[in-house]
Amino acid sequence: MLSLLLQIDWQKWRPENLFGGQVLERTPAGLTIVYIIAIGIIVGLLIVSFLDNFRRPKFPFEIGLPREVTRKLTKTITNRSLRAWQFVFVALALTVFGFQVYWTYFADEQNEQFQALSYKDLRTRRTTAASLRGWMFDRTGKLENALAYYKLDQNKNIVRAYSLETEMAHLLGTERGTPGLERTLFKREADPMPEAWETLTKIRHLEHEQRDVRLTIDHDLQSFLARQLQGKKGAIVVLNPQNGDVLAMYSNPSFSLDEAQDLDDYLKLEGNKRDKPLLNRATREFYVPGSTFKTFTTISAFRSGKQNSIFASYPGGYVPYRGSRPIVDATQKLLPDGSVVGACDGGCQEKNIVEAYKVSSNQYFAQLAIDLGRERLRDTAGVLGIAAVDSPDDALLQRFFPSIWNTSNPSIAAALAPQQSAIVTGKDISLYDLGLEGMGQGYAGQMTPFQMALIASVPGNMEGKLMKPRIEADQPPEPFAQVLSPQQAAALRDIMSTVTEEPGGTGTVISAKLSGTGIRAGGKTGTAEKQALLYDDKTGKLKTIKKKRKNDKGELVEYDAPLMYERTDSWFISIAPLERPTLSIAVVVEGGGFGATTAAPIAANIILKARDLGLLVDQYKPKTVSTQAKTPDKPKKRR
Amino acid sequence: MKNRTSSHFFILAGIVIVTAIAHYSIYYGALIRGYETSTVTAGRNLLLLGLLSVLPIFLKRFAKFKGNWTLYTSAVLLFSIGLTIQYRLFSDPEYTSRKDKAEARQEKIKTLQLHYIQESYSAEKKQMMGLPATPPSPVDLSTESPRPADQTISDVLLSGNTVNPLLGFAGLIVAFLFMRRDDFLDLLQKHGFLIVLLTLVPLIIAAITSRAGKALGNMTPWEPAKIPFLIGFAAILAILYKNLARTYWGLPRAKDVLPLLVMAMLPFVPFFVLKDFGQMMVFSAVYVTLYVIAVRRFSQRFVLIGSVVLLIGVLVVGALPDKTQEEIPLLPMLARPVRTVLPNRIQQRFHLWLDGFNPPTPDTQWWKSDYDDYYKKLIEKDPGLPQMLEENPELQKTINVDAWFDILAFQPAQATFGIASGGTTGRGLGLGYPELIPVADSDYIFAALAEELGLFGGLLLTLALIVFVSAGVRTALDSRDMFSKLCSIGLAAFIGFQALVNIGGITRALPMTGITLPFVSHGGFSLITSFVMLGMLMAFSHRNAVDRENSEIENLP
């Protein structure tokens, strides 16, 4: 007997080995099930033992009596009441148990208040706190380029860390305010709190569930963008027009996520009305696009077959209808008395669209827009994701446009959703206003840098498609709309190349910077005036002026009117390299002056940096030994 | 299965083994979360149960126990479930520690995170984090160093958790030995009214010294008052029930009714002062039980039952949520006078019961002061709040909801979420989060049970309770005189109703009243009283069996 007991391998019978395997929770879950079954058996035995006693033990004198008499022997009123009481008690006990059944099975689906307040359940907070989010990698997927990861702090606690904390702050989002990738990328679908039997029957092996996400962002390019905008206010968006990859997107001034954790610091960030560091200028701030918007008008012309239109420029400006103010070129100036001084942009002769685009002729594009008409502009706006609204008031309404994104779950799209850019194409606005829109002024002044990068990506796409932007690298590319035919896109690329390459083009600074690399880039400059609030440089407070106005009773009241000034924003949109563009860039610098002086050089720098990083087509890979030594094997692994 | 001591001994031994399994499960579950449970406490629990499983042998051998063992075994089963759940809760450092709760919680979370990293992070990732670079592999608990349990043997042995059950066992034996004696029972029966007066002593002391239903810390000194109340009332009824049947012009004599009225008032007055609504409900339910069973005239029964139903109706009408009241015509008019009389505490409880997920408006009179306190604390933290409230009046609603779920509704809401999360088989012992519910070891122990053992756990507990009460009813049925009949059913009713009021309060079938679950909850006087009552019931069962044997002997030809 003893030897038999010794032979048994007790180690095998330990509960961990019976249930556990690799999953720790299986051991207690299995033991619990055993416990429940065993208690069930014991209760069963008790019921059996009780049922046996349920029949009244017979008294010896009953033996000879007939059955009717024995049955009546103990049936007193009292005993009948006892039986009734017992019945009531069992019913009550089962009713109370029924309430437990209700909370377990039905409250989740039927009790609305219960559902609405389930966020008060501390258990969900506990399981979210214990489960780690995935890591975020940049497009290379390399560990050293992890954008978001975990590390141990001084107290050996596990904390979330970011390699580009300020550079990517807007994309990652804060825990408190606007959600970003951090709060939306790692939605978990599986119930993190299984029941004991589910643990036992369904979770058999350790699942190396892959929570990590590879983003389309390039680590180095993103930090390069941040350096480019240092000390300036503005935004840069870099997309890949072929598949919609967001390679980099940055808005300055930014903030650090560490700051946003602390409530006081967060409130300070929120209260900074002058710099608005929490605002993602790339997707949520409207700018007047200026001449860059002529690309939109050009696309519309191609879509309508009007790309061969020829319009003249006039020394006195173009007058859309009798009595209207004239529309003048950037080189001209409209004096208060209505006269115009200065020469036409590129001469006052008739121009075709190529010439007009190259010199950025306002008069040409105003005439083109009026010629295209409201319907065609609205149609083009639709395929580019721009809202075409009927009245100027509608344009001021805030609307977000999550459906432009190509994401794996809608909450990511919602978190990154741009403010939808808008133009006015209704009957309310005059032809003069329509003309202004065609050249990127007036009611076209509701464009986000993100939208402009999307517009630039249409000619950049080899098939003339607008690709939905995507941030997750493993998301298959998806087109938003077929905007142009491949030939039209190629033609438009040629037009865009004239701006940078031909003498007289507004963006020749680009080709000067790119000379020697062999890269050809197309683009369009833009310069736009916007009324902006004036802040005191030292105190950071709004500058005001005392003004008087009449109040309701007709009395003159003094009030503080904010001081405004005319801010000249510098724009540049670009695609590169021209044979097969992999970059579509939109740069805006607030108060940066001419597009050619501030924004265009930044775009050129980005193209050069992208070449170093191997983001262009293979033939532009840097060939010098020194750069290769600096960035070993990086280009190889790029796709 | 016959009523053999040996078969019940085997069931009891089974209970010990099963409880050991449950304790191991809790121990292992704790290791997963990075702390160790006290093996001393586990051993203590098993020893207590071991003691209870050998007790029948001694009762059989030395006290010649002949009664129904089912009573005893089902009570021990309830007690073992209670010990298990208490072990789960009291070994959790987050539940027990008062000062460093947050630290204990953080430590648990960190352990889970480290396990996840160990299981699913690649060696490179671990290295980057500054952890030993090992490939993803299953966690080996034997290599970890969990937070040790800091209970020494003397701590465990001297704690109330050890002493109270032992006192309870002693009480059980003493009660059994006394109550089985004819002379002692005769004595009790004769001095019924005097014994009732005894009841008042602890009640009055408590009413003077305590506040909010708890006196002397967490002790409830009127728990033992149940026994004299019951014996006294049974004695009085045993004499009166025949007189009551004698009516003049359809009415019983005043001198027969008066003692009953006094008895009826007894539970109400002191508990109204104490605002202990739960005990009032249990005492009244037992009163109704005894009355209905003893009194034979239908009209007389009807008077009592009718008035009880009316009283409950009026209370509920008074406490119905405002929304429901407005829907039914005339209801607000009826409810207003009730509301002015009802104590605030009871109004709170009723609101929690009927409309618990819907916070009352901040100007409700019983909620206003709590809300204002909460609001004041918020302003201290954020002085800009009043201005924000002015700009955005919707904010007040949010603050009100937060205040409601942080103060009054916190415990019941967490309990309800716990029950809902338990599902059919529960999360598993040591795998749920019952430590989030405050005082889950006593009043809310059913919520902890439902979370970790699920519907099955709740069902088995209910069944064990039904078996116990039914065995009590069996005892009453077999009793051959009115006094022991009433005593037996009263004892069963006390334990049964107290359990129903407790479970019903947690599952929101009844208002939550803060009384314990007999045999299961952690408690002092309440546990001892329960065991004494068990001893008394066993004594009555024993007497029935002896009576039967005697009649056999007498009738032998």
C-alpha cells in the first residue's frame, strides 16, 4: 500500500499542473469550479438526508390503524400553518435569488440606468490600469525608433514614455483633453474579465497577443519637422500621395505630454490664448490658403475640360461685373480711389493655365473660377473632401471630417479628424467673391494645412486619385475619390514643375536648393493676409484699445476693443520627386511673409531630409560614404 | 440516507476538504497578484471546521444527541462558506490596510503588468525597459517574491475571528445542554413576561449609547436580545393562544390582547430610535410568524397580516421616487405626510433601494448636507468652480452624480456591479475584485460571494439556507407542545429572515439595512447568537426524538 502511494507522481497532481499549464489564472479558476461542484454535491446530500427525514416518523401505536386515520393524526391547524409558512419562506428565498439572476443576466441589457453608469464600476478601471497598451513604432518598425513604449522609472514603476514627446504631442493626444492615438489606438475588444469556466474552457495557452502598432510616421522626419518650425508658429503636413501614408505632421507651438498630465500645467496650456499650444494647427486651424489654392481651381479646370482656357490680364484689374471692385494681381495695388497701380503679374497679355500658374496670376484664376461656375467648383470640392456650403454663415460652422481617414477603427478617425475645410458656392455670393475664391482669398479662407496637403497629393498620385490618409502602416491603402485621370495628373505635375524650375516661377528657390541631387519637385507658393489678434510680446496679454459704442439705450459706452493686425502667412505646397512623387508637403508659417521666402525653403529642406532618410525612390538614395556611415542600413529596410 | 451521525461526519469531513481546496485557490490567486495569504489563518480556519466536524461525535457519545443532524450540518456548511469568503477578503492587503491602500493597489497592478511583460514582450523590448532580457515565457510563480502576509500566530489566535467562533461553539454546547432539560424549559415558560423585560435591557443601553445602528465600535449588543424576545413571546403565546380563540361578540378579551400589543411594539420603538431598520424588519417578521402560527381564528390573523401589509404599503408609498409619484394621481398627497415622519436615514435607504442609480436632486432634504460637504471639498481643491458652474449649469448634474456615487451609493453600486460581473460561475476565488466593496466581510459578504462564485454560489447558499430552515420547520412540526413548537419555528424564522433581509438588501429586492448574514458574515455577537440559536434548535430536535422513543417504550405491549 505504502509503496503504491510512493509510486504516484504527486507532482503531477498538484493543482497547477492539473489545470494551470501556462496560464496562471486557470489554477484558481479550476479549483473554484471544483469547489462549486463539491459544495453542490454536499448540498445535494443534505437535501437527500433531509428528504429522508421529511416523512414523519411513525409512532408504534399507528401500526394497526387505517391510513385515513394516520394521515389525520398530526394535521392540526398549527402544523398546517407551519407548512404554509415554510412554503412562503422558500418562495421568498427563491425570489431573492431571482434578483441575483436579474443583476447577472438581464441588467446589462435591460436596465438603462445601470448601463449608463457602468463607468462608475471601479473594476473596469482596475483592469484597464493593469493592462498595458501596445508600443507604437514608426514606419521602420525598429525598437530604437519606438514612438511610445514603457520604461521603468526611479521607483521601478512601469511608466509610459515617448521618444518624441513634444514633437508628436498633438498626434498622441492628452489623457485629459482631446483624445489622440494613445487613447484610441489600443481599444481592446475581448472581455478582460472572464468567468471561471470561461478561463478554464477557453483560455488554454498563453496568447502572445500583438498589441503593438506600427505607424506611418517617420521618427526622424517628424523630429526634423519640429526643428524646422522652431520659434515659428505654423504647421507642416507630409503625406505620401501614392498610398496616403502620413509621414509626418507637426504643429508649432507644441507642448509636452508630461505637462499635460498635471492639472495645473494643463490649465495653463489651455489658458494660453496667444500661442494655443494645445491646438493642432495642422488639422484644426483654418488659414487663408492664398495662391496655393489655385491648384484647386486648376484641378477643377482639368475635371471640366477647361484646362486650355486662355484669359487676359488687365492693367486696371479684372472687373467681374459692372460696378464691382476689380480683382488685381499680387504685383498690383488697388488704391482707395479705385485706381490700380503696378504691372500685371507676368505681363498683361493673354495667358494659358501653365503660364498663369507659374507666375500665380490672380486675374487669370479669378476669371477661370467664374468661368467654371459654382456647380463645378462644388463638385471638385466634394471629391477633395472640402465642404461646399451655400452661405458664408454656414462656412463658419465647425464640423469635423473623420471619414477622410483610413483607419482600423472609427475612434482613431474621430480623434484625428480634421476640421473640415469649406468654400462657399451658394447663390448668395457675388461673382467677385467667386473670383476671389478661385485665387484662394475671400470665402476660400477656411483651409487647413492638412487639406492643402491632400489637394497637393492629387496630382502627386500616379493615377490621379485622392488617397485617404492613413496613420497605421498595416492598414491597406484606400482611395477617397478618383479626382483626375492619370494623364491629367501627369499634366498637372508638369504645370507644378514650372513654378520651381522655369525662370519667372515663384518657387525657384526649391530647385536652387535641390540642385545637384537630381530631384525634381513641383510646388506652389502662397501668401495670404489674415486679420489676427495682437498680443503683447512681453506679457502675452491681448492688446486692446479703448473704443466707444452705443449701448441698447443709445448711450455711448467705452469698451476694450481688441487690437487687430494684418498677419501675412507664408504657404508652400509641394510634391516630390516628380516622376513618381512620394512626398506631398504643405507648409504654413504664421506671419512668415512671402511663401517663397519662408515656407518654400522649409519644404526644400524636408525633401532633402527625406532623401537622406530614404523616403524617396531608390535612385535618390544618398550615395556619399559619409551619409551612409551616419545612417547605417536604414535605407535598406525601408519599403 | 438515514440520520446517522457517521454519515453526517463524512459530509462534515467533506466540507473541511472542500474548504481546504478553496483556501488553496485563494492562496494561488493571491500569488498571481503578488501577495501571499496567511497560511496561519488558513490553518486556523481548517482547525475551526475540523473542530465542528468532530463535535457531533462528542455530542453523540456524551450528550446522547438523537435529533436531526441536518440542522447542524447545513449550518456548518454556511459557516464554512463564510470562512472562505472572509479568508479571501482579509488576506488582501488592499482590503485590510487603512493607510497604504493605494500603495497596495499599485503593487498589485504592477505585478500583473510585470507578468504580462514577462509573458509577451520579446527579449529586446525587455532589455530596452531595463529588465532582464529573457524571451517571452510563462511566469513561474515559484521564482517570484510576493509581499509576505504579516500576521503572526499570536495575532491570528487572539483575534476576534478566532475567539468569536470558539465562543459560538461553546454557546452552542451550553444552549444545547440547558434547553434539552425539561425543568429548564418549564422555568422559562413560567416566567415568560419577565424574560421579555430582559430583552429591553441591551436594547435600551444601545439606544442610549449608540448612533447610526452601530454601538461600541462595530458590535451590535442587541443581537443576543433575540433569544429572550423569542422565548418570552413563545411563552406568552403558548398560554394565550387558547384564550384568544374564546371571543365575546367576536372580540377577544382585552387582557389577552394587551400583552401581544406590547410585544408588537417592542421591536419597533427601540429600533426606531436606533434607526436600525433591518433588525426591526427581522423582529417584526418573527413576530408575525409566531402570531400567525399560534392564533387560530382567521379574523384575528387577518387583522395582523392586514395591518402589516398596510404599514409596509404606507412606508413604500412614502419612499417611492419622485418620478413614479408624479405619474400616479393622488400619490404625492398620500406620500407627503409619510415623508415628513420618516427619518432621513430610512428615506436614503428607500431611495437607494427603489431608485439607486438615479441620484436625488441636490436640494432633497436628506441629501443636501452630504452634497454640500462634497461640494465644499471640491471648491477647496478648485476655487474656480462656482464660476464654472455659473457658466455651465449642466455641471451641477455631473457633480451630483459623482457625489452620489462617491458617498451614499458607492457601496451598494459597487456591490451590484460585483454581482453583475460574477456571471454564472463567478470570476473564481481570488480572481475577482470584491475588495472594492467596503465592509464586504460582514454586511456585503453576499456580494463578494456572488462576484467570485457567481450564480451557482448564490444558489447553493440559498439552498443550504432553505435546508436549514426546513429542518427547523420539521423540528417544529414534530414538537408536541405549543411552547417548543413556537420556539423552534421562531429560531428558524430568525435565522431565515435575517438571511433574506441581508441578501435581499444586497440584490435590491429589499432596502439595504446593514444586518449580517447568519453563520456567513464576519461578526461578533451576531455569530455567537447564531450558534446559540443553532444549539437551541438542536435541543428541541433532540427532545422530539427522545419523546418519540419514550412513547415507543410506553406503548410497548
